[in-house]
Amino acid sequence: MSLKCEGLSITLKLTMDKVKSGIEGLDTLLFGGFPKGRACLISGEPGTGKTLFSLQFLLEGLKNGEICTYITIDERPEHIVLDAQALGWDLTPYLDNGSLEIMDVTAYFSSPKIGDYEGINGAQIIEDIMAILKKRGVTRLAIDPVAPLVFSRNTAVQVVEYIRKLIFSLEDEGVCTTLLTSYVPVGSEKVSHHGIEEFAASGIILLRLVNLQNKYIRTIRARKMRGTRIELSEYSFEILPSRGLVLRNPI
């Protein structure tokens, strides 16, 4: 479809490319997968599977020859490799051939004084991340979490600005499909930790722990996905060896 205005011709793409999630059963809810080039939020309490979800998404790309990057802030890279191995996923071949890079950016958020935002250069962090993605030709990215808890000690305006600029910078390129995790306090009805992630991100996948008949189960729901249809039903899921997250039944 083309639009013309005073000699300017603009071609609009009416179909959206999708990226397979790698999560068994999820792509049906997303009508084909995640929108390509967009940043989506994976949100939930501790123990709901946010990190495994992110790794499973990257593994799907790695198996298809894509270049992927995992950015960790609150966990050591070696722990991520060991946790994946315990589930039956060997990341070593991908790390050895360079198709996967696990980056620890904790040092970026080490402030000289507690609560001193001046020691955290958000613009520099974003600039360095974007430079690495372009240099490596990354098509799948996971940032776990989108912002560290140290940001809780800073003003809301500063946190909002960092997260907003990060997401907009990632989506402006339109090449790298990104998953951003966000911690939700136990028992909270919040969708994200800082309260801005759900508005800036193009999509939201909400993971929960639900008590049904005195038994806790993990659930997943696509809450939002710009530019594409989604099924809003909430499904139970399991975490299985070698298979990772597997969707089961609607609840």
C-alpha cells in the first residue's frame, strides 16, 4: 500500500513479520510469534521462569543460525550457563562459535555512592549496547532485567527516562527482536517493577504463580502485543528438562 503527499511517496507494509518464540504452545496465542524488531516485556514474580523464557527464546534463534546476545545485570554469566545445563541446554557450542554472547553489565550500574544517579550514565549504557548489537549483527536480544533494582533508589523520572530511551533505541533499528524481563513483587498486582516498562514495550507476557485448590501452578498470559492479534486466555505451563517452558491448559 502506498500513500502520496506533495510528491512524497510512502510505502506501508500491511503485514507484520513474526519471530518464533521457541516456547511450546505460545506462538498460537501470539498468532505466529513475537513481532520482529520489537521489544517485549516478560514480567513476573521470582520463580515464574523469566530467565528460562528468555534463554529459550534465544535458543530458538541459535538453532536457526541467528546471532544472539544475553545481557545480564543481576546474575553471573557462568551461573546462567550452569542453570541452562541443568535443564539440558548446552550453551557451550554457541558461545565457542560466537553466535551467542553473554554480557555482564553489572559494572555499568555500580554507583560511587548509594542513590547517586550521577554515577550511572544511562545514555552511555544505551550507546554501548547499541554499538555491540550493530557490530555483531544481533537479531535476538534478552536483557535480564531491563533495569537493576539499584534504580529503585533513584527518582522515578530518571528511571523512566532510561527505560524509555533504551526501548525506543532498540525498536528504532527494527532488526533485533528483544525480550526484557521485569521483576514483580510477590503478591503484587503490578505488571512491572518500575511502572514504565509496560507502557514503553510493544508487548507484555505476564508469568504468574497461582494457587488452585491448594496447589501452586505457573501460568502465562499475553497481556498486550502492538500491531498483532493475541489470545488473552491465561494458560498453565510446566518447565520440563530439555523442553523448557511448555504450555498446557487454559485456567
